[in-house]
Amino acid sequence: MHDHFIIEMLWIKDGNVKVWDVSYEDEQILRADLYTEKRKQKCPSCGNKTKRVHGYRNQMIQGPRLVQGKVTVSLRKRRYACGECGKTFYERLQMIERYQRALTSVQNEALMYAADSSFTTAARWAGISVTRLIRLFDRREMKTPTVLPRAIAIDEFKGDAGGERFQTIIVDVERKEIVDILPDRKVDTIKKYLRSCDTSGVEIVVMDLSKWFKKAVRDVLGDPLIIADRFHFMRQVYWALDEVRRDVQGELDKKSRIHMKRSKKLLWKSHYDLNEEQKLKVEKLLQIDPKLREAYELKNLMEQWFRESDHETASKQLDKCLEALRASNTEGFKRVRKTFMNWRQEILQAFMYPFNNGYIEGVNNTIKVMKRTSYGIKNFERMRNKILWNQEMKMAMGS
Ligand SMILES: [Zn+2]
């Protein structure tokens, strides 16, 4: 095997590392014996330059896994002596970091692999221990922007980390990138974060219908344009419909109850997207109880408003919806009406600007997978870094 091929295969960037010998220890282990050429070194304690060799030591280093078997590296490391202060020290190399047992390239690949799989899977794949990989991971600092962009979104997600059920995520809405993740969703935490950043360029904030988020934003940013996230306000409508469905369901006999329960998705489905067969099924369900019919029609009305309005018609059409909601006696829809009246301005802004929190779904999926497959993700910093690392790798891959 050619020497340069070995150096390339091991991703060694040090120009003075050379191949002495390559051999098979057995069928599964390829052994590469490497040595270094003399090079001027800077003394770590006094900064003096030296070329004085003090001695050598052989270090066994773990190389990459191959399809069948693995690579082991034996490195003849050089120890230098400073001519000025007399200190002796090992040469600095990119291929192996101090106190590490695996090649830098192997560690880097394991870290890259851990971006979208569990630490356990990544460690096993690279052939290093899970605790070592997690230690490597925790050592890295994930840098996040301190100058916030023009349009940000604030949202919460259920991360269950650091003793808090919910965490807060800050997103650059226009670039669709996570800006940062905060340990909880308390007003003070959000205010402290916003104060730690340069927020002078922030003009637009997209958020769910949380008055606490609104308070934190108003307290720190003054009077930015606040847009209610469409997913969050429309969700209220579906929840209200579902409350009625469950009420009706509870009054049915067992067989019909199961049928009603299984029809949740069908009732939630947009009436624009129903085929003829589904329309008949829905009609049969609605015949069971007039309350359900009323709720379903209100949902359709809201959906129609949401789908067909633009920034010119949204306000007028919303008034019609609120009027229809006023006639309803169900608690759920009374609540919808109240919310929509309280957040009217922010909701109507959603028709002016095409911003929403769609990214959060992707984040939630990442976290779900992480929770399922990773241990140690209860640690908030680690969870935060893993989400940010996942994003960084995705962007690096251009996807
Ligand atoms: Zn020295």
C-alpha cells in the first residue's frame, strides 16, 4: 500500500508524519507504524524554539473501523527538550490530541455521526466508548449568534431537560435557523436572554398565544411587530371541536363510542380535502348530535376564513367568524372567541406577513428521536448542543 494512501485514509494533516511500515497483524487488524520527522518546536513553558530531541515513545492509537476489521496505529512520538528552560515535552500533532487514545479523525467522525444519531450508535460505529464520546461532545462549545436578526420566533417545546418540562427556542424566521435554546420558558429567562443579545435590529417577533412571551418581548424590545403563529391559533379551533367530539362520545354506547373515537382524524381533516366517501361518513357522524354538527360547522367556518382570507379581507371575515362563535354555547368555542379577540391584532398580522413557526415541528421530531435513542439527554446543555449540532451538520451538508 502506498504511504500517501495510508496518510489520507487516516486523515492525517501533519506534514511531518511518515509511514514506516504497514502490515496485517491478523486478517482483521491493519497495523500502520508511523514516525515523525524532526521539526522546530515551540517550548510550551517559555516559548523558545528548539530542535533538540530528548527521546521517543511508542504510542498505540486507535484508527478507523474498516468494513472488515480495523486499523491500529503505532506512532513513534518524539520528545523535545528546551534549550532555554530545560523543560521536556512531546511534539504537538494534529493527528492525535493530548490524553486521547483514538485518532483525531476517528473522534471527529464519531462527533459528526452523533449529529443525527444517538451517542451510543455513533460511539459503537466509530469504535470508541460512549462515555468518551459524550466527554468529547461536552467539551465542545456551541457558538450561537449574539446579534439577533430582523425577524425572530419564540416558541416552547417539551424537552424534559435540566428538571424543566418545557424549554424555549429562538429562531431566525427568515433564514429558518435555530438561534438559541433556553433552559425553561420563564419570563425572566427570556428577558435575560434578550438583554444579553444585540436586539437593535429586531423588528418582528412571531410567537404562540402566550401572554408571558408577549410580556417578556414588550419589556425588553419595546414595541416590535408581534405576529401570532398560525399553527398555534388554528390549533385552538381543532381543540374546541375535539372537546365537543369527546363529550358526544361519552354519551354513546360502546360500539358507537369506539367508532366516534376513531373518527377524530376524519373530523379534523380539512373539509376541502374530503373525498365523496369521507363526506358521507362525516355526515353520518354529524347526525348523531346537533352539538357536534354545530362544532364542525364552526371549525369549517374558521378554516375557510383562514384559507381564503388575505390581508385585505382577513379582518372583516374574522368579524363574521366571531359573530358566529358568539352564538355557540360550547365552552371550547367560547374560549376560542375570547382568545381571538384578545390576540386579534397579532392574528391579523399573520395575514400580512408569511411568517410562521413551521420549523418547530422539525425540532420536535429531532428531540423525540433523541429522547428515544439517547441516554444522558436529561442534561440541558447537552440537549441544547445536540440540537444546535444537528442543525450545523445539516447546514454543512447543504440539506
Ligand atoms: Zn523553554
